[in-house]
Amino acid sequence: MKISVLLLGFGNVGREFCSLLERKGNKIFSEYGCTIQIKGISTQRRGNLYSEEGLHMPSVFRAEEETGRIDCLRSNGLYISPSLEDLLNNGDYHILVDTTFSSLETGEPARTYMEKALSRGKSVVTCNKSPVFLWYHSLSSLARERGAKFLFEGTVMCGTPLFSLFRHGLPATEVLSFEGVLNGTCNYILELMRQGSTLDDALLDAQRRGYAEPDPSVDIDGWDSAYKAMIVAQAIMGAPRLTKDMIEVRGIREVTPEMLNMTRIKGGVVRLLSKIERKQDSFKIEVAPTALPANHPLVTLYGVTNGAVLCTDTMGEICIEGAGAGSRFAAFALLQDVLSIANSMRR
């Protein structure tokens, strides 16, 4: 069985996803009885590429390394260089894998790409937060109507299987409350500050290591954590469509040495905590620096590690932790979702 993919974006995550498919091809076939092939790739600045027979990825990697583009392979009779619109509307693929970046205010352009694919009955996998926290309900509804899947493991906790845990491991379960450390950048910075660094010095170190963006405001002001909490609330806890003004958000700029020292004396740590509380039909979402006591499950998270505590009606308290940043882990999240869809197609 062949599962074909149309890949949007060929940056660090997109390339790592393709490399992961190459490395894991034999294991995927032996365990899932299928082959995952990339039929098309669309990029913003390096061209588009499509082949009915599937792309030969070593050739694509080599072409991009040598020329900075992928559409230079179009001279091969098996390859064509179509427009993105043509790929979305006419390409023959099973799954759209989106690794692009979209507006945090509108979710565009990825939302439009996803709607076009889902409308054709094509499943969608993404690690792109904005279309999910903004349009989760409409995209999920469209997927159900067209018999497709809409999966997004990589949007929260970067591949640590939070959503698949809930989907496959907690049947008929309600999540009553949620606490999470969902931003690896802030966790890393707070750990350096706990060791004596200033916020500015810790931020520079995080930027040098590639953990923080040149403009880190979305991270350190708490909004990245808030967007992820919005996804969790809607996808796992049944919240209606949420907007930014419904969330209380405070970032780590207000964390002082005194707060860190006092917490350390008591044996705890300060984390940027995302909390979701469900009370009948209403939801309260808050993101804020929080002093956690020594016995809290999330105090042992170091570096860019993420973690979450789910309070459920069937299993009580469940804790999960894992990698919170990095293209390798985001690519694995995409692979998880693709294989989940492949498994359902095979069944």
C-alpha cells in the first residue's frame, strides 16, 4: 500500500520529515505494511515540484544543496513544476503535510490550504499552531464531513504524544483540568535565571542556541503558551471556539530574583504554567509564572523539556513529559500523525 504526501514547506522541519521517511522506510513497511512517498513539495521561494511516481528525495536534497532551489529538476520527464494552486486542487495525494508559518491573527495562508485539501477529502497533518487554535472547530468539522483526518500532534509539546495519548489511550475519558509547561524557551530561560542569570543574558543564550527567535516576545510574554493551551482546551477538553481576549496571560518578564530565591528556599521552582479549568460548560485558561512546590510533577522539567498534568475522570492524574523544541522532534510529530492516518486507511 502506498500513501502519498503533498508537503508544504521545505525548511528545517520539512527537510527533517523527508529524511526521517528515508531512514525509517523499511521499518514503516514492516510494521504498517505501507510505503510513504512524497509526491509533491511546495516552497515559498525555492519552487514547487511534483511527480506522479513519487519524488526521488536524494535528488531533491542534492538539487537544493547545489542550486538553492528544487524546481531545477523539472527537466526530468517525470517531474513537473506546477503552481501551489494546481497542486492543492489537482494533485493526486492522500495527505497534505503542512510545515509552513501562518499569521497568528488569521491563521492564513495555511487555513486556506487546509480547507482546499479537506474539501477534496484529503487528510491534513500540521505542526502549524495558528490555524489550529483559531480554526480548530471548522477544520475538524470539514474533515469529518469529507471523511478525512485533521491531526496536529506537533503543535503542542513538539512531538511528545499528548493528543494521540488522549485519542487512543484514554477512550471515553473527560479531562477535567490541565496544567502544562508548554514553552521550552521560557523553561530554559527560567532555569538560567534560577542559576543567577538576568533575563537579558538568559535570553541571549537561548537565542545563540536556537531556542529563541530574534523577536522572542511571543514566547516570553506568554502568548505561545496561551495559543497551545487554546488548542488543548478545544481539542481535548471540548471547549468552544476561543479567542485571545478570553485568556489571562502573563509572561516571564515579571519574574524577579526575589521570586526565584524565595521559591528555591522552599524547595520549589518557578515555571511558566498554562492552566485550564473546566467548570460545567465554562472554561478558565490562565498562563502565568507560577511557583510550584517541590512535590509538583512539573518541577523536574529542565532545559527545553515540556510537560503536562491531566486530571481525568477515569484515570485520575496522568503526567506526560518530553521534548518541547527542535525540528527533529517536530518532524517525528508529523510522522506520528501520518502513520496514524495510514493505519486507519489500511483498516
